[in-house]
Amino acid sequence: MSAIEKLKARARQLKAEVLALYLAARHPATPWYAKVIIAATVAYALSPIDLIPDFIPVLGLLDDLVVLPLGIAIAVKMVPAEVMAECRERALRQPPDGSRAGRFGAAVVVLLWLTLAVVAAIWARDAFGFEGGRGMRHNPLPAPAA
């Protein structure tokens, strides 16, 4: 088996495990603290903010390769074994409906980025005194008191 085939097989396993975790997060027998870990792992995976930014060579991507599987492993350990077994079985039987969930997740991330961009633009306008495309506004110093 070539290295690429091994990576593809591992990616399929990881995808099935993530779907099983999604189902476990919605299962009533899953403890609340496991649901928090699952939510934090998913939030980190979807978040544009990383512990180490991706533009830093090697380390930027390495944190994703360590943090996400670690979060998944911790979440799997916190979910009761019988619940996880049931959810894994359901994940194998049920093909993932990624189109709707993927679009919703992408829409949330895009909306978050747009909101941050608008807030940053408003802050920059107020902080640097930009007025309607005319550049910096002229704020002369007040006349000295006589």
C-alpha cells in the first residue's frame, strides 16, 4: 500500500469518526463535558484562528495535524463506549449529508469574517478620521488660550 493510499484510508477513517462524534454529540446519553470537548474541537477546526498561524512554515500546519486528532481522541475517550459504538454503527449505515451541513458551516464562517471586516472598517474610520473617501480629516490644533 502506497503512502497516498494510506493517507486516503486514514482520511476516510477520520471522516467516519468525525461523523460518529457528531452523532454522539446529539445523543442524549453523552455527558455534557464530552459535548463541550466535541464542540471545542469542531470550533477549532472551523475557526480561522489557529494556535500557530498557517503561514509559519511547517509548524503552522503541524499544529492542525496534532491539535485536531488530539481533540478527537479526547472526545472519543469521554463519550461512553456503548454510545460511541452505537454512533459508529449509525455513521457507517448513514451516508453523511455534508451538502447542507457544509454550506451552513461555510455560511457561518463567512458571516463571521464579514462581521469582523465591518467592525474593523468602522474602527479604522473612527480611529484614523477617514471621511467619505477624502482621506484624513483636517483637525487643526485649537488656538492657544490668551
